[in-house]
Amino acid sequence: MNVSGIESWHRVRRLLVIRADNIGDVVMTGPALRAVKRTLPAARLDLLASPAGAAAAPLLPWIDDVLIRRVLWQDMGRLSLDPGRERRLVDDLRARRYDAALILTSFSQSPHPAAFVAWLAGIPLRAGTSRERGSMLTHAAPHGDFTRHQAERNLALVHALGFRVDDDALEIRVPRDAAASAAALLAERGIRRGEPYLLWNPWASAEARTYPPERGAEAVRMASEGVGLRVVVTGHERDADRAAALAERIGARAVSLVGRTSIPELAALVARASIAVTSHTCVMHLADALRVPVVVPFSGTDLPSQWTPRHAPHVLLERQVPCAPCYEIRCPRVLECLDIEPVELASAISTLLARSLVAEEKRA
């Protein structure tokens, strides 16, 4: 880290945080945002996020405003080249007169394209975690161990800038209106307030991270039968038809709310669940932030250390395969890394649920 001028970060009054990635990535900015806001309670924090990631912003109370943009450096190969669009982004940032830009990235991403945009916009302080040399960052923190958790990577950057870091846990706040609308959705399906249920989120955005849904349905059916739990199925609206068929396989205890919720409403459903079962997707991070027990058939696409829940009771089921981590969107093989029998998944769900209920009784 270039230590010269670090004290200038404590005079920042308008700060732009750049994290133009997915929902889970935005949720994992929470500890860093919290640390900045605790150190600079009067500062304004704006988040530059993708349309997908921006959906999680209402869960992070430290954010004052959200700039929703698809940016070329994040969607390279999918977003058309449009110099006018890029110029409008620069002009918009310049008009907001930010004092500093905090660029948060995963282990595989470079902060320099975002820093270049911030430089063009006249933002004087620009910080990121970098493996490369360059002049666009005024403060470059060491890249560090690539296996560390993404939330800890974010925190390492703000700590290097002199912000007080005293808590590394994920944290979200479910808005009251989202909690009320989620309760209404459950009531429509006959699930009363306080009634326990298992939340199952079958699909991830990447096929290679999705545990086979038919196997998942069988596992959830076995686990829920054992304790008489209702099952709430969640997911993206594109999967609504498939979800209805899966709910039928589970039986009368299952209801599908796939495509019916916003991200804050999804968080509200996770918060009320007795246990969550999910592929490697944002529900895993929501459960961790809400301290809800979660079971994850974890694919070989990524290193578990970079994404695993750290504070919620959890079980990650893995298969060791030579191709992991592959970082693929679609598996070129036959998903050997997710070759987990339904009975094994059901056993993990039942065991974690029983353990969590015992812990709740002791706390009471």
C-alpha cells in the first residue's frame, strides 16, 4: 500500500463504492461498507452496481444511493462497444463530485478499468486491491492470498486505508415492507407466522454450480418428511414452470414462490426459515448474513474458502475432482463434483437441523 495520503481518506465526504457484479458479491461488500460508515458516519456512500447486484442494495443500510449501470469491464464480450455510453457514465460520475472511489473486486478481477473511469471522472482518490502495477490507483493494496474469502478481501482493502475494522461478519437488514410482503406470500400458501419451514433454492445462475434439481427434490422430500416441515421453493422467474413440477415431486407440504419475490423479500423468507438448502448462489450468503442454518451442495467451480459461510451453521457437501476449481459456467463433463446422492444430502439437512434446534433450546 502506498501509505502517503492515507489520512486524506478520513476527510472524504462523498465516496463511490464500485462493485458491478452479482447479488452475492454485493451482499459481501457489507462488512467493508459498515467499516467505512462507522469510521465516517457523516460521509455519503453511493454504490455503483450492475442491474442484478443493485437488487441487493436495499439490504445494506450503509448505502445512501445506488447507480445502476452495466459496465464494459464487467460484461466484456456480452455488452456492445458504445463509446457514448461510457462517456455518459464518466460525465455522470463527474457531476456527482466524488472525493474518492473504493473499487471492490474478487480475486480474479482487476481494479484498473474502474480506476481509469474514476480518473476520467476527476475522482482524486482511487483505491483497489491489485496484482498489477499502474498509475490509475492512488492507493493500491497488496493482492494477498487468492484463497481468502471475498468479504475478507474487501475488508483488507478498507483496513489498509485506515478504516476501523472490528467485525468481519456479513450483515443485512431486511426492510419492513419486504418482511410484510414475504409474510403475506407465505400466508397465501397457508404458512402461518412462526410456522417452521425448509427453504429450498434449487438453481444457481451458472449451470455448473447447480445441483441436479430432481435429486434435490428427492433429498428435500426425505428430510422434510422426517420432521414434518413445510417446504418453500424459491428461485428466478425463468424457472417457475420447472419449480412447480419439483414441488409436486415433494408433495403437499411444498409450495413454490419461484419468480414471486424481490431480493429483499427473498431475504425475508430466508430469515424466517428453519434451514435453507441451496446451490452455490446468493441464498448461501443471505443465510450466512442472517445466521440461518444452510446446507450447500458445493460445486467444483470455485474454492470453498473464497465463498463459504463463516458465521451461520452450515454444511458444504463436496466431491474432490481433478478439474476443480474450473471457474466454468457450463460443465464440459458430467458434473462429477456434484455427484452427491439424495440420501447424503437429506442426512446432512436432518443432522444440521437437529443440531441447530438443540442450540436454539440451549440459548432459550
